[in-house]
Amino acid sequence: MTITRRDWLWGVGSGMALVAVLPIDAAMRGQTSGARSRGVTLGVQSYSFRDRATDAAIAAMQQLGLTSCELWQGHVEPRGTSRDDLRRWRETVPLDEFRALKEKFHRAKVQVAAYNISFRDDYSDAEIARGFEMTRALGADVITASASTGVVTRVASVAAQHKIRVGMHNHSRIDPNEFATPESFVFAMKASPFIAVNLDIGHFTAANFDAVAFLQEHHARIVTLHIKDRKRNDGPNVPFGEGDTPIGAVLRLLRDQAWAIPANIEYEYKGGDTVEEVRRCLEFCRRELES
């Protein structure tokens, strides 16, 4: 069974372990280094390597020549713990563990450009605050979050204190407490200049919205993109080029407008060897940027 990040988040929230994975200097958006193609930073969401532990995921990035990473919390947090134990871990784990992880990525010449920690309604205020401290310890200045809309106000106040932007991530399921529609993003961004967008163009397309139009209108508030291909009408994840997502148009817009927004590959369709599938995704993106 394929475990999605949504499944993982709900599983952690209910105390069930759903994943078998364990567990640089990041720069401001516009200065992020990575595997660049025609001026566009092609990075990776480490969730793409959810079938392996952190060290193996880093090795895969090196093998593929990827040097910019959005680090998924599933590659950091302990597995097999109850919700209470996970809350306690987040609130008390020494930040030196995150600094050590930053150094591990640094030695591998992979930069943690953002930390993906998904604030939900059941997060304590201390968990939220520690998420920002963890991000700083990793050397990043951006958080991405598959957050509930109900937590935005609490997150916004802490984001302002730390001067860290939080890119809210969307899914395709339309729900008042989930990010999916353009309106849900626009409403959240009104809360604070530090509330931004992590636009998943695959999910956005599956929800029958226009990723190109949204990017054109809101690029100044988009901190990162998730690049995947899906069919419209809440259709499945598919190999790049086989769905309805305007991957090429989005990447060429970044190229032509010189918008320094990292385009992070998120491998989520059913495929073969993970490294080879991410390689295919990367090569597809490079071809589109050359066209």
C-alpha cells in the first residue's frame, strides 16, 4: 500500500505509525542553490524518498546531482510513537540534533531550503514554536506545511516573531479546514505577510484549478512549488507527462520571468525504483525547460 503524506499526518495524529522511514545552509528564496536548469532551481521534496531512511535519501540526492532539498518531517521525527510521545519529543528534543542533521546535509553538499512540518489543529503552542526553532537549527528560513486552515492564526503570530515564512500546502480534497482552493490561500495570506504558499501544482490541477494563472497572480507569495502530475477531477498521480498538470508551462514561466521559486519534485505515482523514477522526473523537467 502506498502511504501518502496525508495518511502519515493522520496516522501520527491518532498515534499509529504509518511509515517505515526515520529519520544546509539555506538561503533566502532567490538565492537558493540547487540543480539549476535554465535558471530554475530543480530541488526535491524528501518525501519522494520515503522508502528509505535519511542517510539513504541523502545518498540518493547526491547520486542524482540534487543539491536543494525540502526536508520532510517524516525523515526527522521518531517513528512508532504515540501522539503524546511525539508531542513530548517535539517540545523537548535538543536542537543540537537538528544542527547535526544540518551538518550531515552540508557535508553531502545538499541544502535544506525548507523544513516541511505540517501544523495541525491538535498541535500545542509549544509544538508550533519548536517547529520554527527546528527550522532555524536546520539552517532554513522557510517552512512548508500541509496545515489545517484553522491553525493559521496561531502559526502566523509565531512566524512573525521568528521572521520565517510558512508556505501552506494544498491537497485536492475540498474541505473548509484544508487548503485546496485559490480562495483558501488568499484568505490565509491576509493573516500575515509571513503566511505564504507552497503550491502543489499536481493537487491544484486535480482539484480543477489553474496552476499557471495562480502562479502569475501570486508568485510574490509563493515560497516553493511541488512538481507532480495528476489527472483532473481528483484523478490519480501519474508519471510526468501523462497527466493534466501544466508542468512545462509552470517551469517555463519560472524561467522566462526569472522568478526564484524552487521547483521541488515530489515523486508520488506508482513506479519502480525510487531513484530511477526521480531521475525520470528530473529529466522530464529539464527537457521542458529546454523547449
